[in-house]
Amino acid sequence: MNGDELPFERGFEVNDRETHKSEFDPNLLDSGSDPIWDAIREEAKLEAEKEPILSSFLYAGILAHDCLEQALGFVLANRLQNPTLLATQLLDIFYGVMMHDESIQSSIRHDIQAFKDRDPSCLSYSSAILHLKGYHALQAYRVAHKLWNQGRKLLALALQSRISEVFGIDIHPAARIGEGILLDHGTGVVIGETAVIGNYVSILHGVTLGGTGKETGDRHPKIGEGALLGACVTILGNISIGAGAMVAAGSLVLKDVPSHSVVAGNPAKLIRVLEEQDPSLAMKHDATKDFFQHVADGYRGAQSNASVSAGDTKKGHT
């Protein structure tokens, strides 16, 4: 450890992020230890000293609370309130779910570590909880999903509507999403009702996981663990994106994608096999060179075939 490095700057139990997943041990919460929350509080104290004008904001959002669940519930309630869904009502909803659901308590910590590890603009845990709408939308979805599964579907849909209005991110409360998820920027992300997203997936802005028409039933994509979906990717229908696959920005995917492969284009085509086990952790999502090499090779092949066909036609005429 560097002598100038603060304890929380090391994260918790995190290995090389290009090859290993961040690991949070939920048993730490049972033992009364919560390194993520400790880090958030330390960061907030330092920021309040550096920027006194924000001291009240930091106190209200973080320092006045006893745990991450309370702080996050307070932030979400104030972001999502409107004249008919009051902040006090939303606080009761968020506290009622997050304070009693161990799986959500684990997920919100895995998610915040994913933002800290994989988003270069996320300089601290506290900035994620206070400012990043991708993180906010994801955690509010988790509460809506719990309500949906409890049969409180109208309330879950009301939350979905507010999340979409405030954050510009539309996640159906019935969708199933793992933990350690990064919604980078998040603007324009749409995730349909029967979509399934595995653990440690990274999703950039403008991604659509949609259906293909008016059919009902299981009709949305299934995204494997450790996959990376680039900006403005559209994936339609009940198809599978394999574990550790990467879909390059702007691609339209209409059929299954093999595990640990790169696809790109409209419609998406297989470009190459990935060397990285989990591209979502490395966040290397520039497939431009490979894609244009693939296009160039295809063009040359087509030209060569056309020349051969033309030669055969000439011979046939002589």
C-alpha cells in the first residue's frame, strides 16, 4: 500500500479487473463490517472539507444515515418524487424492501463496485451513489422487481414510469438482472419484460433488449455472464448472447451470439473469438478495426467470386 493511499481507495477484495470479478462477501454484513459503506462515509467527509458549499448536501445524502441502504433510499426517494409520489412515501417503499432483502443488499454493493472498477469517470463510491443515474436507475429497478414479485404490480409499474421519466432508462420490473452490473451513462437503455441479464454484464447507453412484434410470452433477449454490450446496440427477440461475448457499438443482433466472441454490424456478424474471459470487466469495446477488416475481406471475396463468374460466362460464349 502506498503511504499516501487511503484505505478505501483500494476497494474491497478486488483482483485484476481485466481477468477477475470483484468479490463482495455478504457475510461481512452479518459480522457488522461494511467496507463499501465505510469508504462512502470517508469520501463524503473529505469532500465536505474540500468543498464546504456541498457540506449540507453530503450530510443529507450520506453522513446523516447509518447504512448504505438508508442513504441510497434517501437519494432515490428525492430523485424520483413527484406531486403524487411523495418522497416520504418512496422512502417507506425503498426502506421496506432494501432493509429486509439480503440479495438486494448484496447487489447494490456489487453494482457500486462495478461502477467504480469499470467506469473511468466514476472517481469514488460516493459519486456513484450521489450522481450516477445509471446506478440510481438500476437500484430503483431492483426495488420495483421485488414489488412485482410480491404481486404489487401497479406500484412496480408506477416506479418504472418514474425511473423512465427521471433517468431516461426504461427497465420493465419483471426483467431479471444479476449483480455486478454496469449501466454506463444509461441514457436510452430499454430492457423488456422477459429479458434476462447475467452477473457482471456491462451495458452502454442506447442499448435495447426488445421483442420483435406483438407476441406474448418469453420474447426478449438473454444476456450471458460477463458480456459487454456497446453503445446503441439493438438485440431483438428471444435469443441468447453467450457468456463473455462482446457486441460492438451500433450493432443489430437478430440471432444467437456464441460465448466469448465479437459480433458487429447491421445485421451483426461474427468477427472473431475473444481472448479476454470477461470483456465486460476489461471494457475494451472498440471493434472498429476488426469490423472493417471483416468487411474488407468480405468485399474482396465477393469481387474475386464476381471475377471468376465473369470469366466462366465469357468462356461459355466463345
